[in-house]
Amino acid sequence: MRLQVAAGGPAALKVVAAAQCAAAPVRLCWSAPAEQPLSPLCSPWVPALQLDSGAVLFSPNAICQYFFLAGGQEPTDLTNQWLEWEATELQPVVAAALYAQLVHGKKGLEAAGALGKLLAYIEQSLSGRGTAYLAGDTKSVADVVVWGALFPVLQDEASLSNELQALRTWFQSMTLSEACRKAADSVLMPERLLEFKSYLQKQPPPCLAMERATSNEPEEEEASERALTEEEITAAADAWARGAAALPKPWHPQKPMLPVEGMRNVLITSALPYVNNVPHLGNIIGCVLSADTFARYCRLRNWNTLYVCGTDEYGTATETKAVEEGLTPREICDKYNAIHADIYRWFHISFDYFGRTTTPHQTAIAQDIFQRLLARGFLLQDTVEQLQCEGCQRFLADRFVEGICPFCSYEEARGDQCDKCGKLINAVELKKPQCKLCRGVPVVKPTQHLFLDLPKLEEQLEPWLERSWTTGDWTANARYITRSWIRDGLKPRCITRDLKWGTPVPLDGFRDKVFYVWFDAPIGYLSITANYTDQWERWWKNPQQVELYNFMAKDNVPFHSVIFPCSLLGADDNYTLVNHLIATEYLNYEDGKFSKSRGVGVFGDMAKDTGIPADIWRFYLLYLRPEGQDSAFSWSDLMLKNNSELLNNLGNFINRAGMFVCKFFGGIVPDMVLTADDKRLLARVTLELRQYHQLLEKVRIRDALRCILSISRHGNQYIQVNEPWKRIKGNVEDRQRAGTVTGVAVNMASLLAVMVQPYMPSVSVAIQGQLCIPPECFVLSPVFTCTLPPGHRVGAVSPLFQKLENDQIEALRKRFGGGQPEDLNVVRQAKPTPPASDPVPAPASGSVVAPADPQLIQELTEQVAKQGNHVRQLKANKAEKAQVDSEVAKLLELKKQLALAEGKSPEILVPKGKRKK
């Protein structure tokens, strides 16, 4: 092998380091940029590797990966993801920083200012995983590639902030390694760097906006940090002065909603939840809640929006659950469809239609797509080896089989997919397979099935993907997962299964089979829309007028980006294909995973029994939405975010703004005379509003929420600096200033009521009611304007949020933390729980207390939380001391009962401030 590199070129650093690390048998040839490259496709200063076969690699990352692969180190999904991130996210910013350093003469982190968030991402990844290197405990190609990109800009770890301790340690370790040190010494020679600088001076400066124009992660403007221009201040003041007239009129679509010529028509789907289980918080944020937030935003923008979802009811999962519960598949579907609908209703998910896949429309549309694929030659017949359980006398569909993953050795892999590594599996590939029904060992037998000819459809899929990536917003993980499927080469995919519960296959020889759920389920989007309106084709066969957004967790990506589009492309009936594929990473629970069987984590049907309102759950899930990497639900963090961001920041500001109007101005918004400082505040709020729009248009839901909280922080600071409660007691000028500050603040609160609606709809309605915001002002505009003019009357103002107390949160943490042995046979006491005023006598000292029924513990936990809230409300309202003491005594008695129910010997509980010595 021959490696041609130009010394001084930053891309050369990583390939030379990779060759050293992997001990690659390569002949290194230093060349000048003007020399003839190994391939006409090679660019100046970019290295090229000529293989012994004569083929030439000229992608630096591909060369690095080839060296490691040749050395016996197979790439993993994680290393591939780092290489993708380095190429698409890190490289553009590094190029700009290097240009600023070499051409403009900037030094150190002054040149690398834009790297801040990327460095923080590496820090978070290293510290979060607790590993020495990016992809594990050993050095990989990912470490060499990322280090090679960063080193020319940073040079040494001293340039890094002390807060980035994990990154500093990793960077120092890489820099001091023999391979990297030798590569840096040989590549970054001063005279060669001068040549590279001369080359850069002749090039246009890198434009990050161009690099990221098609990404759903646009370059952010830190609105609260940069200086305002006079033009921005003047424009903000002009917009404010135009008042409600500057707002567009709210759009009220007719029912059923259909695409409208000349409007932006947005069709939104969230991945259809399996009907066989209860969704946990991770399921909810991964699809329906994220899609709902975006749908609400679209409606506030006056975009003609249809949001559909429903339960996915066919397939093995349903049959499995039916066997477990002793019900028929239809009874299981009816039961769990109602459970799902009730959960989503409580979470305020604003579906335009929530349906199900077990309908005549599903059968008709799925069979029509099948017939069209068959007629166009995109289906194959083949004999497959399938597992058959001789004990159950049936072929075992994928989910009736468990075993060891052939790729990562995970011991509980399903017969269709491994939940650990995410790879799709054919059941016969599992090691040590077991039948889930009888735990017998199945045998392999042949059976006939139908396949979707994905290799034949690839020539249609790839150009469509390129167009969709160029014009749409796909999350980085969606692009990466799809590219990995294409890179590995598509294979025919089986679309039939030996089941009874499913859409029947309308073809002789296969009529005893049904469609495989991942061929059938995405068609549910179409059939659910058909149940909503008989004009469903105006949405689903209208790509010229309709933009389609798909929301899902990352494990669903290949089915929505490859398999389903191939089905629709092959059917050739002008179907609407996805324009924007929005995939989240995973939400974990505390230090582990959600588990219904072990009682770990909060599931949708439990959230409403915690005493915490639905909007608080919505806020917190959206605040930690796993957009770039996995995140974890934490009870302590939920309490912190509720008490700091909602209660003390957002709620405090809106409450103060409204209270000042009521207390100082009789409930009437006062006259306002804007000063230069006020106009700067208007411009600052306008920048935050503009960024909110930019982020939500790119479906960066979590980051847009920060803009809301930033505006309320500006508002609190504005009130604190101007002290209207003091100025109202002063002279005429002071009272006028108090009026201006109060009027501006209450209008900021009015804006926040609209901005917060996609996130916390009930809170939004409460603010709208308290401030009497006119319905015609409940629309999102790109500008901040005065919607509550002088003379506007507000209503009664009350707090929007309640404090979460530590004892309440600890009780909930324990309740949802699992740990109760499943085989513990506890008989619940027949005697009903007595009221708090009639306490249960404590057991004699030293007696053994047996744990009670978990349901009793749950009821008592809820009573403790409810009584605690009641006590806090009495204290907030400054109730009589005797009344407060009486209710505190009831609370302490409830806590004692809870301790007894949990099998503990309760300590003597006394009110705070009166604890015995």
C-alpha cells in the first residue's frame, strides 16, 4: 500500500497517526500539493491511499478505518457513529477555526470559539460512559480521527477549560501516545504549515451556514450573549408599536382537515405504539409527545396541520400478550387501545385522529400496495429456514423466540431484533434459541415466504434519499442509521409470517399467512387517515402539496427510511414520502432501564397517580428530550427543574407581572413610555423569539424550550432592576416608570403564554385566562408586539406551579424504584385504610412488621403527597396556626402508616422545628 500525504495538511495528521496506531504495512510518500495526485478525484492537501489492487481511497476517515480493519479491529456501531459525527459536525467547525488561526492570526480558543458545544459533547460522552476512550476502554479509530481533527487547532490540553476534565485527560493521553506524537512531529512542520497557510489565503473562508444548511441542527445564535445593533432595537420598537395589528389572524381549518392550495400543508405521524403494552415515559417522549409539541407549534404558525397516530395491533406481539393474559387477540387490542388513548388524553396529546390498524381500510390499502408491488416485479418467493416448536406444533414467529444475539452476544435478543445492539436478526441466527411459550428448544424447518426485493428497489431509493436529505430535516442519527443500511447493501426482506392475527396475504399458496408487521404497520398511517376522512389520498398521494414529518425513536428508523419508502416507491402510485425524519435517542430511568415486570420506572398509566400535573411531566420530558444522545429521567432533577425553572423562574415572572397590574393599577394595564433600556429589552426578547422559531422549524424541541426560560429570566431581571413596587410609591415620574415596567412585563407574560402552549397547554390556557388574552392574539408571530395595550383589563392572578418537596419526591422514587420481590405472596388486609383522623395503632415495640400489599403502599403514598400539598397551601395562605398544626398532625400520621405498610419500624415523627433532642 502507498499512502500519499502533503505535510502541513491537517487531514494528513489523522491518517499518519492511524497508520502508526494500527501498525499498517504502508509506504509513506510525502508530496507537495502541486504534485500529480493518485486520483483525479483527490483534492489538494487531502491524503490518498493506493491499495495493492490499484484502487485509491481518498477519504481520510475511510483510510483510517481501512488501516484499523486491516489490523483486525472491526468497526462497531459506536465507532461508525463517531466517524459520521466527526465528518458532518466537527470537521466544518474545525475548518473554520483553522482558517481563523492561520489566515486571520487568531490564537488558541479565540480561533476555536465555535468548538465549545462540540467539545462539551465529547466531554459529556466520555464522562457519561465512564470509559477512557470514545468507544470503550481501548483506543479505536474514532479516537484517532477525532484527536487528529482537534490537535491542529488546540495543540495541547492546556487550551481546554478545566471544566472539561474527561476531555483533557483523553486529549493528553492521545497526544502523548507514541503514534500520535510521531504523526504530529512529522506532519505539522512549520515550513509546511506556511505552505498550507498560503493555500488557505487563496480560498474563500469556510461558511458554516452553508455546511449546515440541510441539517436539522442549524448554527445557533446565542441571543442572550451577543450585542444588539441599533437596527435591531429600532425594528423591535416599531413592531411593538404596531400592536395586535401586526399579528396574523389565527387559522381555523374546516373538518375534516384537507390540504389547501397555497398553504403549507403539514402531515405529522408518530410511530404507532404496540397495543400489547403500556407506554413508559421513554416511549411517550420518543414519539407521541415530541410529535404533539411540533404539531401544536405548526398550528400556532397557521400551517394547515394534520396529526394522526394509533395503536399497532397486528403481529406476534399481540398474540404473545393474548396468550399471557388468556384473552383473544381482539380482546387484547380493545383493552390496550383504550388504555393508550386514556394515557395520551391525560398527557394532552392533541391528535387530530387516534385510530388503530385492525380495520377494513388497513386490509384494503395494504393488499393494494402488495398487489402493485407484485405486478411490478418487486416481490420474490423463497424457501426459508424457520424455527418450529414441536411442543406447540407451530412455526414460531420472531417474537415467540429468544436467544443469544449473534452479533453482540446479548442473552435476551428477540427473533427479529436485538435491543442491545439494534441489529436486525433472522430468528434462525440466534444462538441457543428458546420458544417463549413453552421454553422448549425449537428445530429448523423449511417454509415458503414472500420477500420485498430491496436490492432491485435500491436504484429508486438512493436518489430519493439524497433529495429528501437535501431538502428536508433528518436528525443526525436518522441519517447515520440509514447510511449504514445502504452501505452494508440491501437484502431481500421477508414480508410474510406464519400467523393468524394479521392482514391476510391475497395470493394463492400464501393465504394461510399474514403480512409481517413491519411491512404492514407503517401502512397504518394511511389506513388511520382513511378512517378519519374518505379523502385520505389528498394527504397520502399528494407529495406536491404535503410535507410529511415522521417522529420515532431511533430503533424504528430503518423501517421508515428504507423499507416503507421502498414499498411505496415500488407501488408507484404518487405516494407522499417522508420529508423530515425526526428520531430521538433513548430515555433511561435513573441508573437503568424502564421495566414493567420489575416495577422500575414511571409508565403512562401511573403518571397521573403521582399528584404531579400532566404539564409538569410534559415540561420535564421535553426539557431532557434525548435529541443528540441518550438521557436519563431523574427524580431529583425533576424536582430541581420544577422548583427552579418553573416555580422560581417562569411562574414567578408571570405571577409578578400579573399581580403588579392587579395590585398597583386596579387590574388595568397602565400607560407605557418606553426608554432606551426598554427598547433594548424588546430587541432581546425578539432575538429569543426568533431563535425559538429557528429551532422549532428544525424540530429542535428541547433547545427551543430554553428560549422560553431565557425570556422569563430577562423578565425577572427587568423587574428586579426597576423595582416597580418601590417606584409606585414615589413621584409622578417614578409612578410612570412603574407603569411602563409593569406594562412591558405583562406583555412579555402574554407572549410567553403563546410560546409555552406547545409544551404546557394547560399552563398556557391558565395564563390566557388570568391575563384575559384575546383569542385573536393566540398566534405565533416572528415579532414581539404589544398584545395587552393600556386599558386592557386582566383577571384574577394566581400561582401557576407548586413546589415539589423532597419527602414527596423520595416517596415517589421509592415507589417506582422496584425492589419488591415478585414472588412475595402478600395478602392485603381486608380492613379498609382508616382516615387520617382515625389512626392505626402502632405495633408493639420489637414486633416484626410485614410489608403490606403494594397497592396499599401506593394509596398511602398518594395520600401523603396530597396531604403534604394541602399543608403547604395552608402555610402559603397564612392559615390559622391551630388549623395548620392539625393538618400537619394528620400528615405525620399518614407518614407513620406508610412506614408501617412498607415493613419498617417508623421513627417518632414530629413537626419541623420541634424535633426532640
